[in-house]
Amino acid sequence: MGAKDWMLVYADRPVADVLRAHPTVDRQATRAFVERLHPGATLTPLEDGNLDENANPPDGVVYAGVFPEATVLLSGEVALDHPSTLPGRFLAEAQGRTLYLHAMHSVVAWFAYGVWEDGVLRRALSLSPDSGVLEDLGEPLPFEVPYWAGERPLYDEDEEPDKEDEFPFVFHPLELAEAALRTFFGFNYEGEVHNDDPKPHEIMLLGYRLS
């Protein structure tokens, strides 16, 4: 697995339905959205990007898109070991919408996510093989249950892992990360692809350098 991302999505309805409709980004509203989240910053427009190639922008760069019924932000600021500590300005922007945080880094097999409904944290989870469970707040969502129950095993029954490859979990964190992507947004960066999946590389986002 080689995917990594750090994103927030604000949604009025299922995100997959919004993305499947090939929504057009509202340029004026997107810039205003980024300005609200970064008061006092100077925004320098960059070349347009997309939800695939720009899923993990470097520090000081964001990609965003305001669409009908959903808003997307890709930013290193949301790559948090403890999703529950998401700064208040990001939470305030939700204004009653459901807010999803999703972040993963394949090099260290780290995955974190958070879900807020009406401004209230429903679930926050963060884990990696080296650090174990960093945060575990709220009840596991249904997509998690088979993983914790050992129904998505990391190794086959007849497979003996090398000592240096042993994980502290019965599943691979990045497989859980991809399950979260499919549950929340209807697509995967790696793994299975369905004919009706939204296509991340077709979801245009606007890039800005912040200074």
C-alpha cells in the first residue's frame, strides 16, 4: 500500500452521491472558504488539482473545493494523531453539517479519522503499528466492527509472520483506512474499485499557497 491523505469533508448528504454527480467547483466560494479558515494569511493561487493527485499537500499548501452539498479541504493541518484536537475554526465551519476527518500515511501504516455530527464528536480513532492506539473515542462505527472482531485478518491461518513484521493489531491499519474511505466517500485510493465509484482524479480542487 502506498497511499496517503489528509482531508476534511463537510457534507449535507452522503458524500459519495455528491462526488458521483461530477460536481463543479465554485471558485469564489472556495477561496472565501479557505480565507475563513486561515484569517490573515495571504493566498497565492496554484494550478488546479484534484482529490487524487493532491490528497497530501505539503505544509503551507492547501487544496479545497466548495460544491453543492459538500466541501472538501486537503491540508496537513488535519493530519492529527488525535483527531479530537481538530482546531475549533475547522469545527465552526461545519455549521450543522456532518464533518469527516480522514488521514493516513502508508510509510508508517498510520490511520486516523473523526466524525462530528451537529458539532458533536461521534467517533475519533487513531492507530499505527509503532504507537498502537493513539486515540479511541466513541463507539466503533459499523465498518470497523469486522476488523476488531478478527474477521479481516492480517495473515492467513497457515501464515507465520516474521518477528519484525508483527503488528499489534489483528488487521492492517491501512485496510481499515480504505474501508473508512469507502464508507464515507464511496471510493478507495487503493484496493477494490467499483463501476459506480466516484473518480477522485476527476474531482477538481483549487490549490493555494499560504503565507
